[in-house]
Amino acid sequence: MSARVSWCVCVCLLFAAPVRGSDGSIVRNVRIVGLTRTRLEVMHRELLFKPGDRLSTSVIDETARNLRALLFLGEIDVRTRQVATDSIDVIVSVRDLYSRALTPLLSGEPGELSYGVVGLDYNLLGSGQVLQVTALHDAVTGNEGEVFYRAPRWFGSRSALTGTARLGGEGFDVSLRATRPFYRLSERWSYWVTTRGTRELVRLYSAQTEAERYEEIGLTRRLG
């Protein structure tokens, strides 16, 4: 067997010109209705405004668009109610969607079957986090498992943390990624950081017969 180690570093800065809406009334209170599974604080951290802010129509539209992008929510409606000359209440109406799935895997031919199962929850314990677990028996490489996890608001920040780990009898693949997207029009910068480590047994075939096998080892780090 031969081993190969590779390194890669990429640095990139992303900027955007700010876009601002005109100021409106001051938000007195924010009320969220319709939740049955999602935690209330999860919804509040997705909003682009809070009590005491001056609210513009563009920010309301941005907030509704961001909420519609969440797979565990449906029927988004953001409304305002004037309560004083320069004061409003905001009512956010949502509906929780079912967020769990269990899917069997089956491929191959009799005597060489690959089979497994995938479990997915994209609103883990009502937190808005994603967890996917895969267990697989491959007819060639044997048993392997994979875990995918994503926290869209890492420690309550606007950054997301994504991790993937795959482990099998012939190697592993582990990656960790942190991102901060352009979550609103007035946002001026974004970033992403990725690190990945792999170890894999590679098979080469000739005339349907394994002619050679070798091991690949890699570690990659990227900044953007």
C-alpha cells in the first residue's frame, strides 16, 4: 500500500454593498403564533427585528423570505398592527411541518445486495438543527455508517456549523464547515471555513478482477 497526503489552503473575502429600507414605526411587541413543535426562541432568532427597532417594509419581506427557507415551517405570514402614532405590534403566524423521515436503502443483485437505512430529522428536538444518520452494508466494502449534523445558528450567532463523519471498514471521511451567509440585504460580508480529513482504500480492477489496491490519506483546510 502507498499513502498520499495533500494540503490545500484558499483565502477569499466576500463583500456586498449595503441596501437599506426606509425607517418606519417602532416595534412595541412581537408575537409568534402557530408553533406546535419548534421552540419559541428558535423563531425569535430568525427574525431580523426586535422590540425597540424601527421597522421597514423591506425588513418584513426579508424576514418572511428567510422563514420560508426553513424546511420545518409552512404558511408564513408576517403582519403589523398600529397601536400608536409611531408604534406597531408584529404578529408572525407559522405552521410547523412534520420533519422526520426513515428511508430504507436497497441495491444490487441477489447474492450481492447492499442494504441499509437512513434516519433524518431537520428540526431536531424543535431546535431547527438537522441530524441525519445512515447505516449501510455494502456488498463490496462491508459495513459503514455516516452522521450528518448542522446547527444553523451556532451558539446563537448568525454562523452555521456543519459536520459530517463517515466511518467504514476501509476508511473514513470527516469534515467540519463553518459559514456565515448573507442573511439580509444590509449585510456587508460573509465567510466560510472548511477542514476535512480522509482515509480511503482504493481498488483497481482489470477484467472484473481486483488488480491492485492502495490507501489514500488526505487533509484539506479551506478559508473563504
